[in-house]
Amino acid sequence: MKSLHKYIMIAALGFLFSACTAEWEDELYIQMVSFKTKLNSEGVSPVYLRYNKNGEVVYNLPLIVSGSQPNQTDKYVKIEVDNDTLNIFNKEKYQYRTDLYFKQLPAQFFELPSPTCFIPRGSNTQNYPVKFKFDNLDLVERYVLPLTIKEDPSYITNTRKGWRKALLNVIPFNDYSGNYSATSMNAYLDGQTTNPLVSSTRTAWVVDEKSVFFYAGVTEERSESRGEYKIVMEFLEPVKEGNGDLVGALNVYATNDAIHFEMLGQPSYKITQTVDPTKKYLVKQYCTVNLRYKYDDITTMPGTPVRYRAEGTMTMERQRNILIPDEDQAIEW
């Protein structure tokens, strides 16, 4: 009798053990398909892409299959442009502040090579290539490419916010674009030398491989009339100094003749590079531009232009982690 009882206990334990083992072999979650994008404070996903000479670049948008086990089936995930979400997003987030609205990237500036992304069985990640064409793209507007994973019976989409849809805020960059400290750039009423207007920063946006633009004086970055005050800086070929610094001249001009832009003297730039004293993998590059120019404010008092003189320097700091091979990820934006 004792032997029989012992046998029953061993059999029961064996059954429980085998049941637990089988449970761990099962999928613990529903396998769902989603984009892998990181949202910023504005609710979009910034995508930094180096501007190439021909203006074309391919971005690999990651897709993932969630779950505790490898993807169990071949999946052909359908991807398409979402023409509705961005309009709803802008109205809900910014309401009547239309100056803050994101604009949908026009069709001529991107290409989806395939309507589907193939994720093979056993793989939980796959990149979906999107081709961008930045040539002649005017970054006065903030552009977003809205993509969505289309519903299909062959897979389940993750409907969590920011997972099934991707709002790609495309930001091309070159060696000179980024946020410049402008505290040393003073804007005066023409003829005066006191009480300057100062903006803490100026953002330089890509025009092409060697050029960027910023907004004159202290023009608000999100002003609806900002496009009237575009100032282009073309960085001419530099000379390398003995200490390794690069020094060169700038070709600076306005795109709007109505502001009567006038350059005073020869503008120049200087690029220096240092290694962080404690974090040896971190390289810091500084780009400083020296400018003196005049322009008319034609929008504050319509019909009565106000002449300004701006002079001083603007400096951009860019930090790059040399241990990260992908340039867009190595730069600390």
C-alpha cells in the first residue's frame, strides 16, 4: 500500500512538472505587429538623415513582432501612407495655433519601394526601407511622413498609440545644420548701438550639402511670416590651420528681396574639434559663424518697414559618440 501511494505521488509530481514545462514552451502573449519608433515631446518621431549630394537617402524603419517566442508565421505586413491622422493630430494638439502645425511631406519627396514588409517565420524584427528625396525641400515647414500598418486577417496589429502608426518628422542634416547659440548675436535698430535685441538660439536648417538657412535677426522660429526672413549661409571651402581648425568664408544671402538684405563685410566661419577630457569616446565639434548684416522687418508694422542691423557670432556644438557606427545615432541631437 505504501509503495502504491509513493508511485501515485511520483506520477502526480511528474505530471505537474511536465505541465509546467509545456507551459513555458507556449507563447505567453498575443503576437502583434508594430512600428518601432520613439516619440519626442511633441508626439512625433524625429528622423535625422544626412543630406547627400543628390538629395536622396534611404531610411530603414523597424517593424517588430511582439511576444515571448519567435515569430511563428511568415508575415506580409501592409504599409501605406496615412492621409488622415496628421490632420487630426494637429487639431487635437495645437488647436488654433496653425503656426505650430506639422505639414504632410509631399509625395515627390519620398518613395515607398514596396506596399508590404516581409517578416519571415522565426524573425521578430525587420526593416522597411523608405526612400527620401530631399532635393529642393523647403524646411520652413515642419514635415511629417505619416505611415500606418494596414489591418489584415493574416496578422494582428498593435493599436497602442504610436505603435501601429508612425509620424516620421524627417530632418535632413549636414555638417553645419543644428541649433546655434545666438546670445552673442545682437540686433539693433539701424543707427543705434545700445539696447540690442537678442535671441538665445537660432536653428540652421539644411538647404543642400554645403548650405543652411536661418531666420534673420530675432524673427520667431515659429512665426507664420518666418519664411519672409530666410537667410542662406553657403559654407565655402575651408583652409586648415596649423592647430587643426578649419577656417573659411561664407556666401550669405536672403531669399526674399523685399527685406532689402545687406551684408556688411566678409562673413566667415571656423570649425574646431576637441575630445571630451573624461569621456574619450565623445568628440565635440564647434562651428562658429561671424556675421554683420542689415535687413528690414516688413511684417511687424505692415507698410512701415523697420531697418535692423545684426552683428556678432553664433556657435553650434555637436557631440558625436565615435563608438557608434551609425552617424545619425552617434550624434547627440
